Amino acid sequence: MKPTILVLGGGIGGVSTARELSRQIGNEDGINLARILVFEKEKSSLYAPSLTWMMVGKREEGQVYGDLSNVELGGIEVIYGEIASIDPENRTVTSNDREYKGDYMVISLGTKLTDTHDLSRYGHNFYTSAGASSFYEDLKKFGGGEIAVVVSSLPHKSPVAPYEAALLIEGYTREKEIRQNTNITLYTPEPEPMDFASKEISEKVRRLMNDKGINYKPEHELTSSGKNSLTFSTPEGTTAAAPFDLLAFTPKHTSPDIIQEAGLTGTSGWVEVDKQSLETSYENVYAIGDIISFPIGDGKMLPKAGVFAQYQADTVAHNIARMLRGEKPNKAFEAKGSYILDQGDKASKVDGSFEAENLNIKTSSMIRHWEKVLTEKTWFLKNF
Ligand SMILES: Cc1cc2nc3c(=O)[nH]c(=O)nc-3n(C[C@H](O)[C@H](O)[C@H](O)COP(=O)(O)OP(=O)(O)OC[C@H]3O[C@@H](n4cnc5c(N)ncnc54)[C@H](O)[C@@H]3O)c2cc1C
């Protein structure tokens, strides 16, 4: 019997894991040393970093998804359908009324997104392709007024995305010559932009927003929504009513129900893993990507970002391939990487070690914008 690896989720972490496993194990078409089963409920895989471009008409539906059938080579099979249950103790998964057993299991099921405060009645959840696209439909008709970008709760994936959304919307309104009669405001419960980073980085992002005339309202906790108006609680204990004509919001993020039902979540509400191997408390069961909690000191968490899901996938795939060859795992995940904040024509880049808070921010340039575009193109070319 060939060894079997179960990969739960066909998003950024799952696709990266399957591809890297296939390569590291030495699978080739016709000669497969191991079976790699990817479980995914959708037919295609969303590349969420492109959603902010979709909000301003720079990407369409067909450009933000990869067809999962293109991943099915090199011993990779995709099992389509909702995973109904997970048994980490026995490394089994149930999908389509069938039980699958693996020698190894890698969980990358992302987050469950829920709209709170009835926000979807009044605005657009831009963390989904449907919401990003419907926001753009309304933006096209928008002739001026109040635009609100609201972070409805913490934590959320991609801490940079709401800032990027506000900056891209600002660029769009300038291009369409409606900037002079448009107010853009970003409301967030965070005390400062990207508070996982240093004071200096937060200050630079604040300045960037300020230079573009975007109103920034930190420490604003959403308490209710209504037609054309939102209410927030602020540290002063007051509630501020905020008017809007067009609203984009982030949903509430939690770990998926099946993860909680499988007893995989720790006190944080997320899956706790060994920080170097990414193994859970169950032997040969690994978790990566948005689903994990990864403390980086000072009560801060590693941001939920695709770039880390990919590095974690590389680490886990490398070590599993070694174990299949009878070798000891020898790769440890390091929370290093870079994150680009796009403004349309230019972009800034934060990079370094997130764990050691040894991060720096590189000033805006056109090259960094194209670097982000290249990252997207590479994702699709390499994987689909
Ligand atoms: C607007 C936006 C902008 C972003 N920008 C960036 C950026 O610039 N850079 C960056 O690094 N990151 C960015 N991110 C974050 C990045 O998209 C995520 O961190 C990344 O997708 C996490 O990968 P994952 O594999 O953990 O989860 P996902 O990519 O969400 O994949 C999870 C998969 O599991 C599937 N699934 C869930 N439950 C089940 C079930 N029961 N059965 C079967 N399948 C299931 C889902 O359908 C999904 O395909 C952005 C995110 C958003 C929303």
C-alpha cells in the first residue's frame, strides 16, 4: 500500500502543500510514490489577495480563481465535497459519506466568515468574491458622498487588506474625478494600523492614509448598523454615529465548526501547533495557514496571511517527504516574509522577521506594485 497524505482544504495552504509534497516525494505522472488527497468543497480555489483589485474593477471573477482539476497530477487527487467530520486521533476524514484514512494529515481549512450586525443588508463583504464584485458594481454608479470601510471584528486575515481597500478606492475616485466630493473613512477596532508590526511601521501607514486624505478611525468597535448609518463604541465610552452611502466590510472570523467539533481548537479558539514543525497535539497531524494561532510575543499573533500559509506548506511538505524516505524531519518554520500594501500605481512593502519584530517598511514605489502583480501571476502559473 502506498502511503497516503490527506490535505484538508484546497485554498492557498492546501494547494501549496499538495504541490510541494508531490515534488518533494518525487511523484511523477505514472510513478507515484505516495497518494495525496486534497479535500475541497468548491470546484475552484480562490486567490483572495486579488479581491481588493476586484473591488475597483481591476480583476474579474474568472481572474481570481484557479481550476482545481489542473492540480490533479503527480499523484494528487481532489476529493470534491464538504468535509463532514475529522478524526485527528485516527487521521480519518469523512466526505461524501465515505471515510478516508491517511498516514499523515495536513489541515488548511482557513476561517469561517460570518456577517455580523446585519452588515450584509447595507454593504458588501469584500472578503468574498461575490462581495468584492458587488461593491464594484455600486462603486461604478457612485457619484460622490461617504464611503466607509469597516473592520467588523478582530482578528481578521490579511491585516493590510482594509488599508489597501481604502487606498485603492481613493485612487479610483481620483481617476473618475469624484474625489473632491467623496469622503473615505476606515473604521477599525485596532489601536493602530498593522499593530503586529512596530510603531514606526504603524506611523508610516497612518501617514500614507493621511496624505491621501483618508479618514482613519482606530479603536472603533462596531455596535450596530442601519440604512446609511453605523454606530461604534470608542475608548471614550461614547458611541459615534457614522453616515455612509457605500459600505465595504470585513466579516467576523472564527475557526470552522468541524475543527471545533474535532476538538482541534485550543483556548485561543484556533488550532495550536508546535511553532517549528506545525504539528498539532495529534501525531502526524499538521495544521497551517489561517486556522492556526501563532503567538509572536507581547500578546501579538502572526498575521493570517497567504505568504505564511505557503511557507508553512513548504515546511510541512519537506518534513513529511523526509519521513516517507525514513529520514528525520529537518526543516523548522520561521515567521519571516514580506507583505505588500498596494495603492494601485505604487505599493509599500513590509518585510523581515515577524517573530523578532525585526520588520522594516520600504517606501512606496511602482516596482513594488508590479512585484505584487508578479506574485499573483506566479501563483496561477505555478499551480494551475
Ligand atoms: C481581501 C483579502 C486580501 C488578502 N491579501 C493578502 C495579501 O496581499 N498577501 C497575503 O499573503 N495574504 C493575503 N490575504 C490572506 C490570504 O488569502 C489567506 O491568508 C490565505 O488564503 C490562507 O490560506 P489557507 O489555506 O489557510 O485558507 P484558504 O485559502 O481560505 O483555504 C481554505 C480552503 O478550505 C476550504 N474548506 C473550508 N471548509 C471546508 C470543508 N468543510 N470541506 C471542504 N473544504 C473546506 C475552503 O473552501 C477553502 O478553499 C488576503 C485575504 C483577503 C480576504
